[in-house]
Amino acid sequence: MHQALMTDLYELTMLAGYLREGMHQQPAAFDLYFREAPYHGSYAVFAGLQPALEYLSNLAFTDADLRYLAGLGLFSREFLDFLKEFRFHGRVTAPREGEVVFPGEPLLSVEGTLAEAQFVETTLLNIINFQTLVATKAARLTLAARGGQVIEFGLRRAQGPDGGLSVARAAAVGGVRSTSNVLAGRRFDLPVKGTHAHSWVMAFPDELSAFRAYAECFPDSSVLLVDTYDTLTSGLPNSLTVARELRAAGHELLGIRLDSGDLAYLSREARRMFDDAGFADVRIVASNELDEHVIDSIRNEGGRIDIYGVGTRLATCAGPGGGALGGVYKLVEYAGQPRMKVTSDPAKSTLPGCKRVLRVIDDNNHFVMDVLDLREGTGEAFSPGQVAYDPANSQRHKAIPLNCSIVDCRAVVMEQGRILHPAPSLEAMADYCADQLQRMPDGSLRLVNPHIYKVGISERLLKLKEQLTTHLE
Amino acid sequence: MHQALMTDLYELTMLAGYLREGMHQQPAAFDLYFREAPYHGSYAVFAGLQPALEYLSNLAFTDADLRYLAGLGLFSREFLDFLKEFRFHGRVTAPREGEVVFPGEPLLSVEGTLAEAQFVETTLLNIINFQTLVATKAARLTLAARGGQVIEFGLRRAQGPDGGLSVARAAAVGGVRSTSNVLAGRRFDLPVKGTHAHSWVMAFPDELSAFRAYAECFPDSSVLLVDTYDTLTSGLPNSLTVARELRAAGHELLGIRLDSGDLAYLSREARRMFDDAGFADVRIVASNELDEHVIDSIRNEGGRIDIYGVGTRLATCAGPGGGALGGVYKLVEYAGQPRMKVTSDPAKSTLPGCKRVLRVIDDNNHFVMDVLDLREGTGEAFSPGQVAYDPANSQRHKAIPLNCSIVDCRAVVMEQGRILHPAPSLEAMADYCADQLQRMPDGSLRLVNPHIYKVGISERLLKLKEQLTTHLE
């Protein structure tokens, strides 16, 4: 799935350069992080680790790859021979999939030779950027649905078949635990769900015949699409007729699907109609350009939807601040020395050195803030009682109360190119994510204008940063 | 790549229903079309036909697929046996890839048994929606660059590895004819391009050493990234030094890349600096969140950029009206009878029957408007002199001048499940697209508030629509 050539050309030209300069074996460390939380929210949900580790552990160039590269006329024989033996033997530190993560925090940290740690940049970004973006969207949808179920319906708007698979997987991490995508169901052991299309109704002489035929075929799992002609005057009455006929035959209609019109209003009408007729268990499914804001507004207006099918806006991660997670991959240590990029745009500066991502937790088990500390180095390791600094303005700082505890959000997950632990199930990742989200501070889960969760830096990281800035200026 | 199970569950449940009802062998026809042009533009560039046809011609369920489906507990043994032999033996009518297409026009029309023509809905939408959306973005970028080159840099923000491949392919159809994605270069025979990352510069003691090392390694193809520290005071002077050293050694610096700051201003400064020093051939490459609007504004301000590297906003099809192409797939004929969906939302009504998509062309060889006509049926086939009607309001109509010619924009490309013609090269598709675009009416290529290209319907299609509407009401 993730081939060695699936990368930007510049990873290869840089590798060739490092080899020529004799730098390729020097130790190096890179941090992968994003600068702004997606969707103008306060957080992201980390996802994509398992496919990323699988990519790293299988990384190798085939003979056909090498022939193609030789044909480009850019590379020396020596470099192509080097690529033939090239593998990833490095170390990866990362949070668990489903972890709540924040802007500026290293997600993956990759340590290895300069060659191996640099080369994997593009593919790691490709995997982590998109899966994290989808998982975050899924978490927002799940939170907006407040207990209602959300199903992933996005295959037809995803970027090709693998895009559809990635969407389904990452959505599950964020809490959207079922999909219409059959291959995703098989590949990731997810429940697959579906109803029928308008064309089903249109192929029959009338809507009632179409509903009856579908219900006969799936007497215990039919969800009838009620808006082909008119929801209130045709679709709902016909579906109620079928619900009665199914019950007479010893079955129950599973649900109906609304796909157009005013979903808050129509769902209340549908609920009333089915409840009055004694069908309180018929589920109401809604689709049609749903996102977290539409779901939230439906709920605020007393809509009675049980299941939300979200397609386009999940598969494309749509919305303000969506579309892409701007993850970057930056050199933070080379040949044992911390490295830092100081550019004219301060937002694009980097934090030097190998880091720990620490989470400060209060005695109610809620998250207070995160603190980036150096993994090693002079000065005391960060602990309660110490001061955390705003990385953009060290005049702003905050002492961490002594009654707080501190946990390291990440662990080494790959060592010498070997995956250390089998991946948890998607179900376990989703459970973990749900638990993390409910430990967030008040207001930080809000869909718009959330409370911004603070990520500080420790004194020793601040000092290193200041020292390198002075040196470079 | 496109497996049979890569579909929405409902395609399978409907198939099972059609089989049970004995309807599966009835002839049916579906139209795939979109309702609104992407990016608030007037047009789209059709792409994705070749992968769509490859999917159709290879469609088959494996034994493992069937075992998985059996395990879902939804399907009968009879249906699973039916799937075992299931293939696509139908007919597909389509425009050429690179064709300029408009809202409401059938792109693909699929005819076959109800079973086969219905089943392929999700996958065809998955392929055509995204490739058409990317090709359209690429055409907009290419037009905005007005002769400047555009390179696809989007892999790290694409939806997984296959998403990255789809982006590169479809971008080429729309005119973005090179990519940083090495696998896409190999797979689609596209030129691959690249520079180096900030990390290259950061791994060296200083920027000049980094530039020198890169230029030594690639003396005839180096593009130096000049913004790691400061573009004007460091990156540009150092790159000029290297340009002089390369020339002294008998080589030429290929270019420099700007990746932050005011690209219009910096590119003018860079151009002046290199021109004054006698390096008029050094190319200026720019990247950093480019899209067609940014490119347009850089050009309007006299920016001197030769090559635009577009990543995120091409791979995610970003921008107002972007993100997704809302392609749909609707039943238009069943068992020899035209079908139509008349819903309470008039925008979601469909046009019945098998159609021709006709393009009216004036004596300057420019496009005037498109007209949808029935392929067969009572009444005269559409020709100059006849009247075309606005499909939303038949009171609005227009007679086609007699000096216009009419061409059918589509052809049968698959018959009995067999691909009729080998696909043209991507280069030929891109040339065709460029030719089509320059035949569009004045103002219809404008990036914002374009002239809306008209798509009318013929009198016999209008009559059929009115007849079916009356029948259904």
C-alpha cells in the first residue's frame, strides 16, 4: 500500500546529497507536528500510527523502483546501490491513536540516521495528516450527535479507493464506528450499514411496491428512504404501511432515512407518526450534507434523529479550518546537537531538541495543560511546582500546582525499525479517544470559539531556544 | 486497485433485492452528473474515465469477498452464487478526458442490466467525482499562471497514497503536467520535479555550505530553497554565490525556491538580483499555500515567478465551492421506459431518458451553449434552427442560429463490458483540455463571478419531462 517511491522527489535528491557528503549515517531527530488545530477547534485526535509504522517496517526499494530511478538520469550508481540496501532502522516515539493532541506538540518523533529519518517525511505526513484530520472531524461529529450514532457514508466523495479506506479507518478512531464502505468493513472489522438509493424506488411502478419489495428481502434490517417523491405525503405513510405489514408477518421495520428538506422538522413529524402508531423502535436516519454544525442545530431544535449518515463533509474534512492538516516534519537534532529554524515568520520557527510531551492532570483527573520539555539535557526535568512558559512570549508563564500529576503522553513505539507492540483494535482506540475527550477542560470541546488549551514549554527548553536564537542572530 | 467490495453496502442490498424480485436482468440506464460547477466557476474538466473503465472491465468478486459477505448474515446463498458470476457487460457513453463539461449534463451514461448498471454507482462516483474536481482545479491554476508552469506538490496533504496518485493523474489532465510524487511519475509517465527541504539547510553548519553541497551533487538541476533563515539577506545572496561558482565550473544553477513571505515582492527582487548578475535563466519557483487566486494576484502585482508548486490546495481541491464535486448517479430509464425523480426540492429532480449532449459551435469555432436532447424517441433530433429551453424555466428559450454547427460531446467508449479504444496519453488529454478551454465564451473562464455557460434542453426532452411530471403529480 505505501510503496517506497510514494514520496516527493526531493527526499531522494537530499538522500543522494547526504550520501555524497558522508552525512547520511549521522544521527538525526525530526518532529512531526501541526501549527493550528483543524476546524478552528482547540485540539486534534491523533490517528494513523499503525499504518505509519507498517510503512516504516516494510520500507524497501524494489528492483523495478531502482530501474525507474536510474532512468531519471539524476542519480549515481553509488546512490542506487545504497538505496538497494536502504531500510528504516530508527526509533519512533508517538502518542496512542485516539490521543487528544494540540498545536506545536510533536506527534511522531523520528530518530535514526539522517538518511532514514529524512527520507520518510513525505509518507509519514501523508498518513498522519489525513488520518488525524479525519479522526478529529469524527470526534466533532460524535460530540455534536450527543449519543446519537454517526455512520461514515463518504466513499463516493473520497480521494479514490484508498482515500475511502483511510476515511473509514480514521473516522472509527474518532468515534464514527460504522461505515457504508464494504471493503473498509472487511479490512478493519467495522460494522457496515446501508439503506437503499432513490433509484430503487424509481425502478418500481410506485413507492409502496418498492418499500414492500425491500422489506421482503430484508425483513429485519430494512431502512427505507422516504424522500423520492414527497417525505410527508408519500414516503412516511408508505413506510408506516410497510412497518405494519412487517409486524403482521412477525418482523419489525428497522428504520427510515430522511435525505432532503428540513431534517429537524421532518424528524419530529416522523417520530410522532411512528410513535403514535406504536412503532417507537423504528430508527430515524438522516443524511444530506451533514456536518457537526448541522447536527448540532438539528439537536438544538428538538430534531429526533437517531443515526446521522455523514458523507461528503467527513470524507473531505470540510469546513472552516478544515480540508487539510498542515502537519510539518522538522529537523530538531543533528549529530548530537539541537537544531532550530529561525525564519522571518516567527510562526514557522521550530523548537529544538528531542522532547517529552507532558500532560498536567488535576486531582479530578482532568487535563490542565500540556508542557513540552527536553528529553535530556542540563537542568531539572519538568515536574509540578515548576513554571511553564508560553512559547510565543516567555513573559507569560504559569506555575504548575503541586497537587497536579504529570504524565508523558508518548512512548517509544518502534525501536531499530521494529514495531514494539501490536496495534490495539479500532474499538479500543475509539474508547480511548472518548475517554480523553471527556477529560478536556470546560469549553475546549465547543464547536465554535472554544477555550484554547495551553501548551507551554519548560524552563530548560526555553533556555535552549533562547541560546540558539542568539547564536543564529 | 478498485476492488468489487469497495462500494457502499446499499449497492449490494439493492442487488439482492432486484435478484429476488426478478428485476435484475431488466435493461436500465443511469446518468452520472453534477449539479453545480466546482469553485463557483462555470465549468468542470472531465477526468477519470480510464480508471473508471478499467474498474468496470475487471469487476469481479473474489472467493474471499464472498466469504466476507456470507459472514455478514444479510445475504442468501442464491445471491452469493449470483455474485460469483457477476461481471459488468454493459455500455458506457462518455466525453473524452479533458473535455469541458457543465452542470446537469450526463458525463458517464451507463446502460446494462439493472443489476450491473446500479451496482457500479459508488465506485464510478468515487473515481469521477474526485478526478474531475482535481482536473478542474488544475485547469484553473494553469489558466491563472498564464504560461507559467505549475507543478503538483500535494502528496503530503492527499488522502493516503492512492489519493496522491489520483491527484497527480487528474492534475495532469487539467494542465498541471509535472509532479513531485515519484510513484506518480513512474505510474503515469509524468516528469518528476523537486528542490530540497529546510532540513537540508539546517543539517549543515551554514546555508552557503548547504547550497554548495547540493549544487555539487546536482550541478545541472539544483533549485535552492532560500528562506530557511532570511530570503533577502541570506538565501538570495548565498544562492547567487553558488550560481557564480557553478558557472565557473561549467554548469548553471537551475533555480531558486521562495517558500514564505511576500512572493510578488520577493520574486521581483530575486529576478532583479539574478538578472543584474547575468543569470537571466535562473528560474524562480514559488510555493506556500498557493492557489489560483494567489497566483493571479502575484501576476497582477508584477511578480516574476516562473514555476508555481501547488500542494495542499490542489490535493484538497480547496476553496469556496471546492472540497467535493457533488456528482450523482440517477436512473433515467428502466425496462425501456424513461424514469424521473420528482421531489419537493426542484434542484434534485432528474431529467428522464437516454440523452445526447450536444455542443453548439459558432463559425469562429467557439462554444455557444450545450443542449441535452433525447438519443431516440418521437420528434425531430435537435439541429440548428430549433429552439433550446432552459430546463428550470421553459418560458426562457433560444433559437439556435443556422450558421452554428452541432457536435455530440460524447461517444460510446465501452460496449458489452469491453473498452473500445486505448486511452490517449495524459499529455494528449491535457492538450485537448487546453484547446477546449480556449474555445469557451468570453468571461466564462473568469476565476470569480464567471459568465454562466448555458445548457438547454431540446423540445422533445422538455415534452417528455412535462409528460412524466404530470403523470407523477
